Amino acid sequence: MFPRKPAGQGVNTLGILSATTARFQQGGGSSSASIPATPNSTFSLSFPSTPAAEQGFAFTTEELKSIEAPATPSEGYARSQALDDLPAIRHALHTFLKGRMSESEKYCNDRDPLKERMYMTAGLGLIQMLKGLLSFEPVDIEHALESVRHASLIASQHRRPSTLTTRISSLVISENSGVGWIKGMTPVERHAELVYSECLLEKAVLGIVSSGDWITFIREFLNIRSATNTYRTLEEFIQLADKEAVARGEGPIDTSIDRDFRSGVALGVGINGLCLTLLPNSVSNVIAMFGYKAERFDALRTLAAPGGWSSNIWPDVNDSSSEASGSNSGKAAKEKRDVSQPTISQADEGLRRPCTDLTLLIFHLFISSITYSGVDLEQARAIVNYNLTLYPEGVFFLFLKGRLHVMESRPLLAIASYEKGMDLTGADYKNLKGVAQWELGLCKSTLCDYAGALPYWKAQAEEANWSKAVYRYGLATTLYDLAKTETDKDAAKKHMKEATKWFEQVPGSMKKIAGKHIPVEKFVSRKSKKFQSQGNRLLHPSLEFCYMVGAISHTPRTVFLSTIIPSLTQSLSTLASHSSKPSSYGNGTGYWDDYALAQLLYGVCLRYIAYPNLEAVESEEEKKTVEATMSTEEASKKAEESFKWIVENGTKIELDHQLVYAAHLELGRLYSCWGDLEGARRELELVNSGKPLEVNSAGRKGKYSMQNAIQVKVHAALQALDEGRRL
């Protein structure tokens, strides 16, 4: 680590935003080809008049040439020439994103056989990290760690040397510490600091997921802290350099700082800031005391800057009132921006621009399941479409397009996109299919197509390593519900026998990360044990699983009405028939737990019928079908009755105490849809209080199942209420 002063106050993560955007658009000094002054003229955009239109981009020959493979070096490598490899690593990155992952990996190996080139070893380290995380095999993760450690070593050799004299003098001379230290570096040394920080983060991620003890977690946390400090100092350096350029009359930015370096700092600062905003308040308040704090919208704008993306949801930079609340609802008239295209073309982008695009998509399409603030599906759609034009066979963007369709409650389109991506995945990256298989299994399950979901769950249960307990439970519940809906008695018996086998394997498949069991694994383990204790019986396990992982919210309303609601109605009727003698239900146990679960699932489905997700895309025909079948008022009133039934009968629940807390959460969401913000906040605060909500909580020991997950959802819901957003 280079010498620096103590952190002091937290750094504004917006710091490099304006400079980064201006730098990319005006094209200052670059380590590769010069940047055209008019990026918008390098591509065109058309707007089809179909629903959820897909944008079409046309790229110039100059842009396409910018990612061609450069000539192989004919002479030996010198550290001072490290930035000459930037065009090569850019080519490797774009080849990787096109779906030719093995070709990209081979290119990095062939160009750097001695493994001495900073950017080539860094690229190989990132590829090996991805392969290790996808397979989750110990040997692959260890190989990835070795590769990242070597890349870190090579980057360290390119950094500015720090002697004992320098370290001592940094305590009294500002030029030898912090920004002053960075200012005295060569461009290669500054890039080395950037690459070294990236390697620290990669090594920390691999170390945490591969180890089950707290000691490793603490050690890697210190590496994360070190990388964060470096990013902050690099950001301060860019801010100061741009400020000095303006003072010299050479502004608005310092053109000696290349676009590749700026995009890397934007990526690091944006990711770190975004992660800080996702921490619980109790944690973020503590680390803020040490100068580590961030604003959600600052972090998102920093990540959007390298690509020139904008948003109609994020508050304006200079609007302090909306920045605090995260909402533009208080502004009388805000001009709607055209966010369908970026203001920075591929020819003008920095090296890590695709990585910032991917980070934004991960936030909008995946992290959005636990937060509302800053999520912008309009921007996500534009980023996906832009990158699919560049990489029409890019597996990552095909998968992300599938996820976008999931968010839009269009599972059939999602399935088609995921399956196309799986077909294009090479043998060397077969574990990448596991990402799509998870989503495909959930899509099919929400459609109640258990036969269609079966091969995807089976593939994960037999091959994937991320969470064998969860995958095996998903397979077991699919087989169970398939047996329940099967008309052929012999086939039903066969499915139930196989389901029983997989349920039995779930508890022994749990693993630990950082010394802790994964909450969802604890949940599926308890449900599997309950299956056995109840005489091989569970109630709607696939639907319950889809609810717990958030998949049920993306089910089309027509599926709710045609299939799920009738099935739940039948279950509720059966349960009601045993109300006078609960011991006559099943094997005499679990009556009230099942009744409460049926009511919860029934109420949740009705709420989504009344108030579908804001991101949901429906045809006019689908809307008319729903309206003709059940009115919004009828569905919402029935939903409220179901949730209140659970609250009133919570004392009778034996094991599944989480149902009471989930009922309060869902009541809060329902009242938000009604516009009853006071009622919504009251229900959510009850869950957030941490107090036992079962009147008789003596039967519960410790935490209830999925407590952390439910509290995260409650925290996100309260934040959304503060921002004036409907839940």
C-alpha cells in the first residue's frame, strides 16, 4: 500500500462523475487510439413502434476496428511499456463478451507466455476467478486464487517503489502521501495501483466464498478496506488534477489522464459506494464513523458515467431535496430524458466501460429483489439492447435479457432468451449454464409447468456446487408437486419416491460461508425435515419456495387466475373441512402451519392480481381477461382477509413462525398499494421492531426462519415509502 494520510471525512462518490463524463465525451489523452470529438455521430438509433421496443444500433468501421486483435509483440517486455497492452486486453475483453470465452483465455495466454505483462495477467486472473465461482469446485477456486495472486504480484512490481524513508517523510510532507504520492507517479504506476486494487478485491471474494471460517473473512475484509482506500485516493487525485486543469485554463478536465484509467476508477468507486449503501443501517452507521459512507444515487451515477447512461428515475445532481429522498415526485414538471441510448460510443469508451454496464445491470435486475431505491428498468432495458447489438451471441447479455423479461413478468420470453444463451455456452464454461438453469427452473415453476422445470432442477442438483441443499430442495419440491398433479398413479408413485430421496439429502448438503450457514439453506433444511416428520407431506412446496426467493412476484396474472388460485382455493377448502378437528388432518400434525401457509400464498397471489409489479408488461388482451375475471377491489379485499387471518391465528402455528412476520410485511405492501401509507408503515415497523409478533412465542426458540431476508425486505419497503414509491 502506498503512503497516505488518515482517511478523515468520507469522500463524495460523485467526485469523478462530471469529469469522467466530460473526459469521455471530449476525448482527452488516451493510452490507445485518439477519441473522436463527436461520439454521437458514430452510431444511429431507431425506435420501432412495438410495445417494449428493441432499439437497433449501427456501429461504424472505426468502432469495430477498435477491438481487433493488435499485432503480437516482437520484442521483450519492459514494465514501462505496460500500457501498450491496453488494446490487447480490450480485444480479449470484447472477445470474451461476444461469447468466445475460451478464445479470449487462449489469446491472453498466447500473448503473455511468461506471465509478466500486467494487464494480460490481470485479465487471466479475472477469467479464472469467474470460472472458479461458476464451478465452485475447490480445485478451480484454488487455481483462481493462484492466478489472482500472481496478477497481484505482477501489478505490485509495476507500482511506484515505497522506501522506508518515503514512508517516514509522508508523515510530514504531503507530496509523499495520499494524492501527492499518486501525483508523482507515472501513468504506468497509476494503472498499477488500479490493477492491484482490483486484484485485492478479487482475492477477497475468492477467499470469503472458499473458506468457512471467520479468520479468513476478517483477513479479506482488511484487503477490501485497503482497496477501498486506494480507490478513494485515486478519485481525489482525478478531482484535484481536473481542478488544476481548469485553473490553468485547460479544463474542464486534465487530458493527460487517460479514459481507461478514469473508467477503472469509476468502476471501483461506484461498486464500493453501491455496496456501502446496501449494508444494514446498524453496520453502515458504524463504518461511517471511520469515513466510509456513500449515497446510492452518487454511486449509480458514477457507474453510469463511463457509458454515458442517464435515468428518468434518479434525482438530478443539483437537486438536494430529491437527492435526500431519492424521489422526483415533488418536482412539478421534470422533462423526461431519452435514456434509450448512451452518449458515449464504443470508440470513445474506457476499457472497463462494459464492466460498469454489467454492474448496473446486476443492480437493476438482481439486487433489485432486496431494494427499491435507484432501480431503473428503463435504463436496464437500454443497456441490454445496446450490448446485445455489440454482442448478439454474448452469453452474459442473453442471460441478462432473460432476467429483464423475468422482471417484466414475461416468463416465456425469458425462457427463450435463457435457452439461446445456454445453446451458445461452450464446453469449457458449462458451469455458466447453472445461472440460466436456476432462472429456467423458477420460470417453469411459476408457470406450474413442473414437468418442464424438472430437467433444470435435476441438472443443478446433480452438477452445480453453489448450494447443493437449495438445488436438491428445488428438485424435490418439483418432483413432489409433479406427483400431486400426475394423473397416472404409477408415474405419481415414482415421482414421490424420487422426491423423498432428494428431500432426505437436503439437510446433509448444507455449507458454511464465513462461519455461517446460508439462511435459505437453513430454511430448506427445516422444510425437508418437516416433510419427513409429517409423513412425507408438504403443502404447495414449489409455490412456497418461489415466494421465499422472490420468483412469485414475476408470475403473469393470467397464470394466477387460471391455475394457482384454483389450486389454493381447493387446499383452503380441504383445510377448512378439518377446522373442527385439526388432528384429523394429515398425520395429525402441521394443520395450523399449513392453513397459515395457504392463506399467505392465497393473499400474495391476490395482491399481485390486484396490483401487479410496476415493471410488469401485459398485453391489452391479458388485461381484459384479468379484469373480466376478478376486480381489483375484490382481489385486494380477499388478500387483506387472508393476511389478517394469519395474524389472528398466529398463536396456533407450531413451527413456521415466519408466516406471521411475512403476513405483516404483505399487509404493509397491500396498504401501500391502497395509498394508506400510515397503515403500511405501521405493519412494516412491527416487523422491524424485532419484537415477537406471535402472541404466544414460547414455542419459538431463537430466530424464525428467513428472519434476515424478511427484515431486508422490510427495510427496503420502508425506504421506498420514504421515497414516495408504491411497493
